[in-house]
Amino acid sequence: MKKKYAFLDRDGTLIHEPTDTFQIDSLDKLKILDGVIVGLQKLIALGFKLVMISNQDGLGTASFPQKDFEVPQERMLEIFRENGIRFDKIFICPHFPKENCACRKPKLGLLDEKFRASIDLERSLMYGDRETDRLFALNLGIKFVQVPTNGHFPKIGTDYATYVRNLPAGGLGGEDCTDFGRDLRRASLKSLKKILAASEKK
Ligand SMILES: [Mg+2]
Ligand SMILES: [Zn+2]
């Protein structure tokens, strides 16, 4: 059976992207953005599998040693786990743009054939803050959710059907979105209440 994925850019979408170096290479630079925890919890409650996809320029070179990436990355994943959030897959392109690799967003090279075959294209979404994220969604043929860089993660509320219907079509016709929204709304009524009740107790 095909799966409904929420693809998520990392820097500027889930965590704060430094405006000078664009590099999160130490623990003190790690800041999870507003609305991200509850937003990801809701996506999970709505039946999405989470997939992180990120370009990390020069990862593993002197300009961005592997260890400097891993420390804040591991801490971030730990915070997510503590909040019941797990990622099914994490895809990282470690190349510089000049290397012209096949895996840098908006290219699709990080997704192998088997994984691509598992994607429910009509129901999957891509969240990101850059044009490359939008083009990635377009290349894959899924809908795109624009996130403000270092801003608040898009709110997914009781009007989720409208929210999804109004998303720009990334290779999809507008008709498909009506059923999509209705299904989501139905799924959300039960599972959202459960998750919200649990998070309010904390
Ligand atoms: Mg970004
Ligand atoms: Zn690459």
C-alpha cells in the first residue's frame, strides 16, 4: 500500500537557520521553530509518515565537519522523540552546488526507486521555505506548503480541509483536493482530539 508522506525541509523550516553562515554546527545554534512540535504531531495524527530532506553544503569537508553537523542533528531528533515525533526517513545531500550532483534538491536523486514507488503522490505534501523546496515538490508531483523562513510552522487546525484545498497545485489538479481534504478532516476529528488532550496535560 502506498504511504502518505510529509516531506520536510530542515533549516529555516523546522529549526532556525543562521542568517550569516546558514550552518547549524553547534548545540547553541539549535532552535526548534515555533509551532513545529505541535505541527509535526498533528501531521502524524493525520496519518502522515515524516521524511526530512535537506541540502547541507559541503558536509564532511573542512568547511562543515561531520561531527559538527551530527551533534545538533542528534539533539534535535532527541527532542522530537521526547514529543512522540519520529521520522521514517532522513535524506541529506552533502554536496556543494558547484558539484552538480544528482541528489541536491530540487533534484530527486536521494529517493531510490523502491521508496518512490511507496509514495502516495496525491496525498503527500512537501513543507519548505525555499524555491528549491517548491521545485522539489513540483518535480515529484506532490503539493507544496510554503513555510516562512525561521517563522511559525503552518497551523493545521479544524479548517485543515480548506488549508489543503488552497495549497498551490504541485502537479495536481484542484479536483483531487476536495476528497483529500474530506478524508483528512474525518481522520483528524478523532486523532487530533486525542493528541491535543495529551499535549495539554503536560
Ligand atoms: Mg530551508
Ligand atoms: Zn548531492
